[in-house]
Amino acid sequence: MDAQMRAMISALRHRGPDDAGVWLDTDAGIALGHSRLAILDLSENGHQPMVSVSGRHVIVFNGEIYNHVALRRQLQDAKSQPLNWRGHSDTETLLAGIEVWGLEETLRKASGMFALALWDRQERALYLARDRLGEKPLYYGWQNGVFIFGSELKAIKAHAAFEAEIDRNAIALLLRLSYIPGPYSIYKGVRKLLPGCFLRLAMGEKSMLPEATTAEPVAYWSFANVVEKGLDHPFAGSDGDAVEALDSLLRHSVQQQMVADVPLGAFLSGGVDSSTIVALMHLQSSRRVKTFTIGYNEASYNEAKFAKAVAQHLGTDHTELYVSPQQALDVIPRLPLLFDEPFSDVSQIPTFLVSALTRQHVTVSLSGDGGDELFGGYNRYIGTQRWWDRMQVIPRWTRRLLSHGLMSISPAGWDHVGRSVARFPGGGGRRLNLGNDISKLAGVLGVEGGAALYRHFVSHWAEPGAVVIAGNEPPTVVTNPPLDLKSIVEQMMALDTLSYLPDDILVKVDRAAMGVSLETRVPLLDHRVVEFAWQLPLHMKIRNGQGKWILRQVLYKYVPKELIERPKMGFGVPIDSWLRGPLRGWAESLLDESLLQREGFLNPAPIRQRWHEHLSGRRNWQYHLWDILMFQSWLEREQQH
């Protein structure tokens, strides 16, 4: 058992290069292992696995509890005798809280990001728990009668009992969303613990209960409840009151998340979210804040100049790296190992590059993620409510008929119409590529209801079942939303927070950063900020055709408006042109028709059709093709190991 555990720890060495430990109870058949990235209390007093003072509880913990000093004070108040602390780590604070309050109450009191496993020697029970928004990952499952869990799939795969087969239904989800949402993973029988939940597994006389009797996860914090409560009890103050309240909450969150016993900095893109975080760090720091950004020579993808302007205004210690196409391309072979399962958000490449740059200077970096979901920043939110209300005036059967009519002509046919119109007098002579726009319009006209509209917006392959052989999409929060909100924009924001945020954005940041042993922290996702955001009326988030209104007002107190105001760019790379250029040979080999047939997972016909259309320039299928290429690249590595 010790050798198995050490193999699993070795697979996670990148997440914790500073220390490692194993704790065994051979009689109970329990082994806990930990690979440590030392952030608080760098001494041996922070070593894990950690045993509580009473000896009852043993914990392995990944993450940070930002309010652990306040929790220590509460614990001292709850005890009649002074507590004898061995060190000043948040892990020790958690253990003490569990001894006094129990696990569930301690989780509710804690503010932070984490995944943990707790063995209760008295109850003979194992607990797994994950933070509220899903910043830290936790996988688990039964394999050949052994219950295995870990921060990444590579740790689970390192166990000798692992032999899970690829889940074709998960591939279908990947093609739909570009990620595999929880609780699913790429392997059958291996699940992701959902955010805000804990899982309890009891022991029998001699061994763990069989898989069939494993309890379901229990929510100690529910985002759906937060949304409903916030909408039922909206913020009653003025615009100014709301701005001041948010400013105060964010300053407190940033202040807590700046605590570390190692060098700390921040990602800075020059956008609203990251600029707000850096401005509040600057406000509360006694030394120059270290900031990091990457740039491209392709002007349409380059935000580095905006980040530099913000950095100069705030006086940060700014580091930027202009990345060549070759440097970005060199990351691609690393992606299957970095993410463990197929993952096809193209911004995974710049996220890894900025993480690698940052780790050369600091061990912890704050990030601005979460602002779009909480404060209405995505382009798909802007104007959607007004447009949707107008579309409802048209009878559903009329919309369906119009959609069917538009789709009866192929995109190439619409492009031909556009070229013909351009040749007419008054056509301007400019080629009109109508195909993509008409396809999008037809798809939107055909949807029925807010949830369906959201699914349309986030879908890559509209019919993954036609591409994945024997693959059927299982239910997710996208298909079965736990909320049915009157406002279609708020419905989309809620669904993004339940799925896109934890399973795409936070996965991307965690794996890219931890792949180079960098801890990232996300102040906007402090649960008190999230709860306040959902009390705010929508007009405080989206106003005059622009998102994140209230967050901008906070930022403009510290950074001039003219440094920030510009169209939203995103954090991407020119995959579309790369697939026609430097990546063409690599892509062609993975999309080879005979290879696809031999592997037996994907139907070659629709893939080859889109590949040819993309190469010809008739259509831009970069995202659809990247989904396939990331699966194929992952599968190639899977078959080699």
C-alpha cells in the first residue's frame, strides 16, 4: 500500500515539489498521501498528512483557507483552555475546527479554495470535500474494489487497480462544450466531486463498503440557493451604496488572499477584472506589486500594451513576454499530460505560457477570473434580454418555419448569394460571407426557451451523437438546469457559474498554473462577493450595452477610464490560421480518415468535411476542429501509456 501511495504522490509532484508524506492505517486499509507546495508555515509544522491533536482525525489538504487566522480566534473563544498551536498553517486550523465544530460546520465557516480528504478514526469514515465554486479539483471512484481519489486523474491512474475504460458519453460532452463537466470524467467509474459538496464513505467491519452503497455527495453550500435568496432579497441601496459595498468586499477579499510566506504577484491582462484585482493589491501593499502578462505580435490578439499602461499607472513591478508562434506551438504536445483528459479551450495555451512566466518570479499569483459570470461580462449577455423579448412576439411555429427555411440553403450557398449581391450596383463590390451569420441566426430562431438558447450559445458541435460512435450525452446542468429564472440573461449567468466556470475556466487556470508549481487565487470568487453579486439588480451589472458596470465603477476609483475602455478581446491564439499553416501537418495526421476508422471513437465523415471547408477558407471551424484534435492528441498519448 505504501508503494502504491508513493507512486500516486510522484504523479502529482508538480503540484507540490516542496515536501511529500504518507500516512497508513493497514488494519483499516486506509492510505493518505500528500505532495506539498509550501505557502503558509514553510516549516515541518505544515507537513501533511497531518494528525489532529487528539489523534482522531487525519487530513490531506490542497488549497488555502483565507480566514484561518479569524477561525483560530473563534476556536480560542470556544475553548476554556488556551490552544497549543504547533505552527501557523491553515491545515492545522482546519483540523482544530473539525475537532470542535465538526466537518460540515467548519466548511461553512471557512473561506477559501480547497480539496481535502479526512479520515475519522473514531467513526471509521472517510470524507472528501471541495470548495464552494470549484477552484480546486478532486476526482474519485472505485476501481477493482479499491476506492481511489486524487487531485488529478494522473494520480488515480498511477494506482495498480486502475483500469477504467474511456467513456464515450464524456466525449460527446466534450464536443458539445469543449470540456467535460462534472460529475463526469473521461473514464467510466471516475467522477469529479461537485463544488460545494462533501462525500462520506463509512467502513464496515474490515473494509470499505462496496461501491453500490456509496453515499451521494451532500451540499454544504448551494449556488442555486444563493441565486434564489439573492433575487428574493435584492440590494435596496443606491448605485453609490452598491459600489461602496462591492469595493469594501473586494478589498477585504484581496487583502486576505495576499497573505503568503512566499513571493506573490498577479496576472494582468489590462482588462476590467485583472486590473481591479491589481489596483486593490496596490492599494493595500507596502511594496510594489509584481504583475505579469504575455503578448503577441498579432495585433488582434495582443493585450500586452493595455496591461503595460495599467501597470505603469499603478507603478507595479511589471514583467511581460512577447510570445512567438513557435513558443505557443511548443505548448501543444504538453496539453494531454497537463490536463489529463481532453480539454479544448484554446486559451489553455496562453494561460500556460503566462503561468510559466509568472512562476519564474513568484509562487502565488492572484487572478481576475469570475468577473464575467458574476457581473455580466460575456458578449452573449449584452442585449440578449431585449432581443429575446422581441423574438417572443413572433409565434413559435413561425420561428421554426423560418429557421428551417434558412437552413435549407447550405452556408456555402448563402456565401454564393453574398458574392452575387456584391456584384450588383450598390453592392459595394465587397464579398459578403453570409454562411456563418445565417447559420447562427437559423439556430437561434429554432430554440425554445432560455435554457435551450444558452445551450445553443455554448455548443460547438450541435449534434455530438452524429460524431461520437455510440456516444450519448448524459444529463448536465446545461440540459437539466436547477434554476428557472425569469431573466434569460441571469439564467445564462447562473448556468455559466454552475458549469463553464468550474469545469472550463477554473480547470484551465488550475492545471496550467499547478503544472509549473504555481498557486493561483481568485478574489472575485470569495463566496461573500458571489452572494452579494446575486443581490444586485441586473441593471447594476449590464447598462447602456456594456457589461460589468458596477465592477467598472470600483475600478475607475483607482485607474482612469480611458486605460480600460475598449472592446472585449478574450485570451486567445490564432488557431484558425495556424490550422491552415504551421499546425496543418500535425492536424492532418490526427484527422486521418483511416486512423479515425481504426480507433473507432469518431465518425470520420463530418470531421473530414469540416476540415476541408476550414482549409479552403470557406468556413472557420477552428473550435469544432480543436475539440477533435484535443481528443485525438489525448487519445494518442493514452494509447502510448
